[in-house]
Amino acid sequence: MYRQFYGLKDIPFRLAPDPKYLFRTESLLEVFANLQYGIDNGKGLVVVIGEVGTGKTTTLRSNLQTLDPSIMAAYIFNPLLSTAEFFDMLFAEFRLPAQPSKSAMLRTLGQVLIARHTKGLRTVLVIDEAHLLPHHLLEEIRLLSNFETNREKLLQIILCGQPELHEVLARPDLRQLKQRVSLRCTIQPLTEHETGEYIRWRLRIAGAKNVSLFEPAAVAMVHRVSGGIPRIINNVCDNALLTGFSDGSPKITASIIKEVVGILDLDSIEVAGLRPAAALVPLPAMVQVEDAIDRYMDEPIAVPWGDNGDQARVAENVRYIRPEYRNGQVRRNSDKVSFVIEFEGQDDAVAPKFFSRVRVTKRS
């Protein structure tokens, strides 16, 4: 609809996980390096963590496309399966003949893994949405990791999921599985600088002659609204192009982004509590945060700092602060509320602003 108006050959901000649009940040390159290292060196169990919408599925699919053709890979994207369904899907993905029983499947799989290892070939099992894995399948995965020689694992297993996967693996009854994890890596949200590069990258892949359709102020607002989450960026930018086309605007301005935020009702989901820096009252010490989440901005705020959170950085020169959301709900851990803070004080032309996820806690 807006492609001809903006000189595009494709829709640049689709929500579908198309690997050709994958924007490789330093965080993603580190994930790719860990995956490649884990597969090449027979490390066994690799865990990839990423917040909702950070591009986990796109990353996995891109990685699978770049694997050497000699690698036999299975990709399971729906882990809510019974044990029988899990093995049926596993064998179908590996293109192995169906077997009448689980024991027959394990014997066949073991023979195939040994035969492939003897030839120097790798076999990979990738499970997406792994934070949803039921306990019985986590136990099956642990047992599958027992296929090994004296030196290497015969089956490389990649578990990819939301941060809740950390909590799943931390359960005492799953400590044997956790001990088998050889590599962990995290897909981080985009910084403000990366958000601008991401938008220009997708416009370029979509065939745009002018990749600077989004004005700098609009890019800054997109980052602020999205928190650097690619899925939200895509949704906002796609609607911004549609709105810009309807308005006949050759550029996407901050006012268009503001209009889109209202249309998508992101005010009540992703940017609830967003206030200008002038609304903050910098104080010289840690502060109390009242129970009512919608009142936190009226309280003096400082940021726990250091690995143990035993130091406090006063919230001065704050561009904005808002609670972190997951699935539309404020993210909490016991009495702690997770906040997203952005500080001013850096020159945009030199480096992106400091952007961090931190916790502001109640004083006991």
C-alpha cells in the first residue's frame, strides 16, 4: 500500500521471522559464535536466552540456514508435546523411519548418532520456546544428552527461550540438566544507535533508495517506545509508514510515531509511566517505591548499582524511566520491580546513550 509511495520493493517491517532481514548486532554475532563453537566442538547442551520479541526464532532459523549441509538438524518450535509426540516429531525432523516404541526409537537414534560420529558428522537438535518445555520433556532431553563418547557428545542440543528458562533450569529437580549446560548466551535488546541502524538496514533490504526515511527524532522515539525490542520496532515502523503514506508525508517524523503509539495503545503497555525528566526529583540516597506502580514517578528515585546492588547511583539527568513489561504485565520478582532507565549526558554524535535494565526496590 505504501511501497510505491516510499520507493520500496518489499514490506520492510514484517513481523514474520525472515532470516534475510536479520540485523547482526554485536550481541547476535556473539550468539552465532557460541552456537557455531558449540556445534563444531561437540559441547552438548547450549542455552540461548532472549526477551520476548528480540529475534530468537529469526536467529535460530538463520543459523540453521548457514549450517554445513553435512549437519543433520531437527528444529522443534512447539515444545508442548507428550513424550510420544516429541519423539515422533524428532524422528520426522531427522527424516528417520518411524519406530513402534520409544525403546526402538532410542536404539535407532543411538545407532544413527554413532554412525554419523564415526564419519565425523554432526547432529543437532534445536528447541525453540524452551521455557515452555514440560518437566517430562526436560528429563528426556537430559537423557538424550547422555549419547556420548569418552570425549564428545554425539547430539548437540540447543535450547532457546525467554528469560524464564533461567528459572526453569534453576529448579532443584533439574540440577542434573543444568550441570550439562556447557554454553550460555543472551540476545540483548537494541541500543538507540542500533535501533537507527536496524531501521535503515531493513529499509535497504526492502529496496529503499532513501534509507533515512525516519527522522532522527522519530528513531529516538521508536527506541524509547520499544525498549530496543525488534518486534515492537517493526510494528511501530510498519504502522508509521502506513500513517505517513496516508498523510502524504515524505518523511517519518516524531509526530507520526507519537500518533502510531496512540493508535497501537502502546502508552498503556510498553511505555506506561513514561514522563519527562523534569518530573523526576533527584535525591542523594536510595528511596522507597510505593506499592502503587502508577505512583512510582512521584517518589524520589535512585538506581541500585554494582554486582550486588549495594551501591546507589542517584537518578540525575534521567531522560526517562518506566517499568519493564513482559507479556503486557509489569515484571516483578518478589518485592522488586524491574525498571528501564535511560540517562542523558552523552553526545549523540559520539556514542549512543547509556541504556540499562535495572531494579528499583522498596526499602524494608
